Amino acid sequence: LEKALEIQETTLPKNHPSLAISYNNIGEAYGQMGEYSKALSFYEKALGIKETTLPKNHPSFATSYNNTGEVYREMGEYLKALSFYEKSLENQETTLPANHPDFANSYNNIGSVYYNMGQYSKALSFQEKALGTWEKTLPENHPLLATSYNNIGIMYYNMGEYSKALSFLEKALEIREEILPANHPDFAQSYNNIGIVYYNIGEYSKALSFHEKTLEICQKTLPSNHPNLATSYNNTGKVYKNMGEYSKALSFDEKALGIKETTLPENHPSLATSYNNIGEVHREMGEYSKALSFYEKALGIQGKTLPASHPDLAESYNNLGSLYHNMEEYSKALSYFQRALDIRNVSLPPNHPHLKTTKEWIEIVKQKL
């Protein structure tokens, strides 16, 4: 692609539409490799050409806005991502017929950002709009339907509705098994998501089996420092932690962190996830000062990058509550559990298991004060 671009840059005028197409394609390639700042640079070049050569409502803008939004989402800049996705949707509303499949793509993307921001009911609403559009316009085994089932499954998982989540995730996997080659990266996504549901319902051997399948595909199909590989290491580490295999857990968590530190901006929310995971292992091992250091790193990032009511912040406060409980500092523990509960009361459905857990911890700590 870059060789083709070199030829075009020497033979075509600097604002030629073909250059915009090449910049866009190279941006996509860098995005798939997880090199997001390079991807963004090429997408911005493509958009610059379009802005000087095309009418302002040209359908091609929707593609550029969408691609730019996707990179910002991967970089953890969710408000910027949302802004670009909404621009893409506005463009489509002026240029496309109702129920055009591209609308579903925009609904799906906007839903994904709301998911990243921890606004799960909004996210679910957009994902259901996407599914409704795709069901009207696509054949029943189309890969985009699998994507949609997968995304809705993840929303239900985050809302604590694990059986619904599993049902949608298994629908996605069934379609993929019918239409995709054996080691397609989409299988890694399905296996990973089914694995995290089993992890949350305490079926650790099943969870581990799915995460090992995920890891096998990721290692075969992705560059060694790809962010998705880090996610796979993270999730495998969490299962080992809950199975009491702490050295294995730490090994996977540190691999994940190594990738993230070399590929992501220094305040990316995903780094906070890794710091929390490593902190959890140290807490389970009784290494409380190490645990505290990692938890505080996680909270430092989340405080800068996430909305104040984001469920991940509640998770961090909950972790600190557990740590101070273990250290027998019960008033500090109560303070952090209460903060976790305040967020979970506004961000999670009333029957979510995490709410129940936090309330139980508050009662345990109160009895020890």
C-alpha cells in the first residue's frame, strides 16, 4: 500500500481523490495492526482532501468520520469518538434511504462508545437499533448479524444478565462457525466473550478453556504487541487468579501490561484494567503494599479519563475496600465500599450481582467497626 502511495504522490495532484482512498486504506491497515496514532494521521489526510474537493454532504464523509471515530475509541478518547460517530450518522441521515445497512453500522459504533463510557442502557438501545436494521436488510447468516448478537451479549453481561448474555454470544458463535475459516479473528472475540461470562458465573474451567482458545487464535493471527493479545492475556490471568494459581496469573497480567505500555497512550483506561488486575493478585497473595500501589495507579488513570459514574471506577473503589478490609483498616474500607455503592446505584440495574456484593461487604465491615 505504501509503495502504491509513493507512486501516486509523485504522479497525482496533492488533493486528488485517489490519494484520499489510499490514505484511508493505509489508515485501516495501521488500525488493524493496533498502531492507532499512525492510523489517525492517515485518516486525517484523507479527510483533509475530501474537505477541499467534495460537497459537504457527500456520503464519503461518513466513512471518514466513522474511521476517525473508531481510532479515537481504541485510543480511549471516548468523547471525541462519539463526536465523529455522530457526525457520520448525521451525514447518513441526509444522504441514505431509511433502513440502509450503513445506519446499523453507525448505531453499532455509537453503542460501542456508550459501552466504553459505562452507559450500558444507552449502549443497548443503540445496539438493538443496529440489530433491527440488519435483520431487515441482511441474510440470516451474515457476519454483521453475528457482530450485533455479540455486542448485545456484551451489554447484557455488563448489566449482570448472564444467561441472556450467553444466549446472544452463542448465537454469534453459531453464525461464525457456519461462515468463517477456522482461525478467523472473530472466533477469538466470541471465545473471549463467552469465557468472561463463564468467569463471572464462577465456572472457571470452562472460562479457561475458552480463553485458551482465544489466545491460540490471537497468537496465530495478530502481531505480538497487538492490544487484543493483551486483552486475552488479561482475561486468562483473571481466571488463574480465581483458581488460586497466583504465579500464573501474575505472569499473564504482566504480559498484558507489557503490551499496553508499549502500544497505548499513558493514560489509556485499559492500562488501569491491568494495574487493577495485578493489584488483585498481590492482594490475594497477601502483598498489600504492592497491591495498594497498583490500585492507586489504576484509580489515577480512571479519575482522569472516565466519567465520575463509570462502573470501572466503582470496581477500583471496591478493590480498595477489599484491600483495606484485609489490612483491618475498617473505616477506610467502609469509605471505599460506600463510594463503590454510590456509583453502582446509579450506573447498574438494581438486580446486578456487583451491587449485591458491595452491599454485603458494607454490612461485613460495619460489624467490625
